Amino acid sequence: MALQQPTPPIVMWSPRETDASRASWSFFRASNLATFPTEQTLLFTCYGARIGIFTNDTRRPSVLEALRPMLPPGWQPLPSAQGVCYYLVDVQEPEAGEVTYTVWMGSECLVEEVDQEVALDELASALHVTVSCHAPDDWLFVHAGVVAWNDRALVIPGVSHSGKTTLVKALVEAGATYYSDEFAVFDRQGRVHPYARPLGVRDSQGQVTKESVQALGGHAGTEPLPVALIVSAQYQPGAVWQPTSLSAGQGALRLLENTVLARTRSALALQVFERVMHTATALAGTRGEAASLALHLRALFARRVDERT
Amino acid sequence: MSNPRARTTDLLKQPTGDDLVIFDQHRNIAHTLNRTAALVFEHADGTRDVAGLVSVLQAELNETADEDLVLMTLDKLRRAHLLEDAGPRSAETLRASRRRFVRKIGLVGALTLMLPVVETAVAPTPVMAQSGSATGGDSATLPPGLCVSNDQACANGL
């Protein structure tokens, strides 16, 4: 497929539309991205999703260099922009010493005239979503935290702000191998693959800081694993973990209700989750502090390994 | 009243463990049916009346299965929009069935295991899956590059 200018049939201006954003869009619209300078282009693939980021930033190092450490985990460079989902980063210096950033996802303005930190945070966050939505149907992305012990995965399905990162962090600190605090990536055999981005740890004010798993004293897994346990845990201060066992179908439902493309890949999801539930058991309950549950789950895993051997 | 008939259109079915997971493509919701509910669903093909379904449950589950259990199960399936001819029974009839069956459970505790379970979950859009918003968004509210009414189509793909 030939690379074309970014002129989707319908240009959807965001509510933040201003003269600046129009000018920004016009700049890229007038450009041919196929021949965009390579040093102003970042093309990569992750789980088969093809993504291109283009910028007018000619400084060295450019905004793209600052973005590299924030790219989705396991990304690989792409040789061409063919078929990519594209992002545009417009960098302006309206006054000396003041640099602003406007980020476009296709024709949608994500953020306008913000500082670099905000722009990159928004862009990095959107890239994770793009990967999960545009990976080919060999993959199924489920919002979940994932860790492993003894070559078996523990999956904690849950939406953003449900406390899964807090629990994943506690599990890693309890000795688990880190796989993800955002996505359980399933293959067609029902095995879970790593999506080991830095953990986005939220403080009591809601501020998120990125922490590498190494900084927590842990390490990230690299191999796909069968799932041993699915834990659906709602946080409630002071609660004691007294879970109920879920049936296989109920476990599959907990995964499905957190699946990114549940509506369009429903047949695949049903098949994959059936395979997951061959090896997995599922628990649901209300949890108190994450560290306490982490120790409980570690002991549970140890018992399961004993039973297997 | 006509024999109960399970819906067959716009449904994906996947046996999972002892359960049957069903995805309703029309409503974008998923259900998991336990064995009792799955047996009634699978055998409610319009050829069997309630007595016929009782026979199925007695043969497959337990001889103590009765008409009240089948009526309760059909009611749950009906509420989940999994029956074609969903002419509702009167609320009083259903309440009476439930009362009789609950009384029987009191006498025969093992019947608890036969109670029909139909659990339902909404299949989220990508935005809902991320945010957990139950109301947040159909595809019209998604960013254009992520609008996945057909996930093969990438609205912002070059």
C-alpha cells in the first residue's frame, strides 16, 4: 500500500481547535510523510501493530530521542511507513526559550501546546492503546497485571485505577517475576506473553511515577507462560482476603470484560479463554493492603507447585 | 403456550470447563451458564415442552430435578435474552416456582448445586476496557485511529 499524505476522508477537529492547531495540522498535511526526513521519523512495530511518529523537530536531540525510552516494550524498528498508524508531534518555539508541543493521533489532536513532559506522557499512553487495538488477531490484549512464579502466570484483570499496579508491585517485591502492569497479552494457545513496561505507580495524590522493575529489585519475564491463577480483587481499606472460587466460565467472563477488542474479537476471545481455563483457576474477592495479599498469593502458588510435583 | 426455544442467531458458544460461555453479538454482552442453565439452553429447541426439559435434567443431573427448576432456569435465560419466544410467565407463577424449589432445597441440600446460574458481563469498547466506564462510549466517542467497529480497519492507517 502506497504511503499517502495524512488526509483521512473526514478531518475530525478536536474541541481544542485553535489557529495554532490548524497551523500545526496544515504543516503535516502539506508534507509527504513518505519522504519525511528519517531523522524526524520514528517507525516501529510492537506485537505486529505498525506505528509511525513524525515530527517537525529538527533539534538534536529531538523529541523523538526523548520518546524512545517510553515506547511500548519490545518494540522493533520498521524499515518503511507502509500501513502505519501515525502520530504527529508538532514542536513550536513561539518565544525564545519557550517550546510547545502539539500531538496528533491521525487527525485527532491529543494535546495542544503543552510542555514536553505532558506531550510525551500523553503520546506514550496512546501508543500502548494503539498497540492493543492494532495488533493482528494472533494476539488478544486484556487489561490486567501479570506476574509469574515457577513458570506459571498470575493474571489480575482490571481497568485503570483498579489497583492492579499496586498489587503487581507488591507481588514483584514478594519475589514474583514481572510481566506487566497493563496488559495480559494472550496468544491463540492461551499463554500469556510479557508487556513489561515500567510500572506506573500512583501516589496518594494520583500522581503517576514510572518505576522500572529492576529498581524494585525484581526482574521481567521473557517467555510465554500458561496461566495458573486469575485473581479478581477489589480494593477496600481494611478488608480481609476471603475469596470465592469462580467456575471456569466465570473466570473467562472476568477476562472478557477487560478485553480491549472484546466486541470485535469475541470468537477469538472465547476460544483463547477456554484454553486459559484449562490450566487456570480463578478467585474473586475484596482485598485489603496489597502486600498482605501478595504474601498470601505467593504461598498459594507454592502450594500449587507442591501439588503438581 | 409454545415450547421454549433458545435463540440461535447472533450467538457464539464456547463450552468452558463445566460451563457454557455465550457471546451475544447483537447486544455485545457475554454470559456464562452453569451446567443446569446450559442443559436447558441446549435442549430448548422448540421440540420439548417443560416436561421434556425436566426429563433432560433428570437424566443428566439428578432425578430430583422438577418442573420448578426448569421454570426458574427458563426465567433466567429469558431475562438474559437467550430465548426466542420470550413470552413471560406471570410473576406470580415464577414466585410460586421459586418458593417451591427453595423449600425443596431446604429438604434436600444437594439441590443447591443444581440451581441455575446465568452470569452476564458487558463486552467493553476499547475505551471502556481501559477506563472501566460502563457508560463511556460507543465507537462514536473513540479517537478516530482507534475506532474499531471493524478492527481490521485502521482509520488512521496510512
